[in-house]
Amino acid sequence: MNVRRALLVVSLLIAGSFPASAHHSTTAEFDVTHRMTLTGTLTKVDWVNPHIVVFVNAKEGGADAAWKFESNPPAWFRRVGVSRADFAKAIGQTVTVEGNRAKDGSQYGYLVKLTFSDGNSLELVAPGAAAP
């Protein structure tokens, strides 16, 4: 009985050492075969790992819709010369988002391209390609 109990404790400790939220596959969660576009107000950006998250309020069917778009990790943005401050200065501005909507149809997507009100844009994949 003591061996069983020790094995159980060791198993629980090992299982508890893995992250609680597993990284998901983009193609499993998002419809990468179709790209959607919406224009709205950038309300918030969570600059966190494993992916930054961009929040946009847009009109959908005449009603306000709060959208959440997952994107690349902060390190990717830093490598291409984009900082948290670049997003912060756009909060409250109108942006156009292109992305892949969640397969469940919710107001959640994978950000492929973000165009700021000044016309500058960030493209996360090659034009015409599906999100990674």
C-alpha cells in the first residue's frame, strides 16, 4: 500500500508540473481556409505570452460586438520592430483587422493583418496565405 501511495504522489507531482493550459493548434481552433475583415475601435492589447491578444469593438448587424484576436508572441513582434508602445498609441483608434474566425463562430479570431488608422499595417503571414 505504501508503494501505491508513493507512486500516486509522484504521478500527481509530475502531472502538476506541466502547464495547465496546453498550447493549441491554430488550424484546430480557427478556420484558416477563410479570411474575414472587420473595422472597429482598438480597445485593448494584452502583450502577454504565448500570444498577444488584440481587442476590437466593431458594429455587427447594427449592434456593438466585442472581438478578441489572438496573434503572434511578443518576441515575434519585437523581432520585426514592433513594440507594445506601437499598439498602445493606437488604443481608441479605428483599425481594420483581417483574420481567421474561430471555428465555433464566436467573436474570436486569429489576427493575420492589422491596419492602423494612419494606413500602416502589420501582416503576420505572406499575402494570400492562411494563418500559421
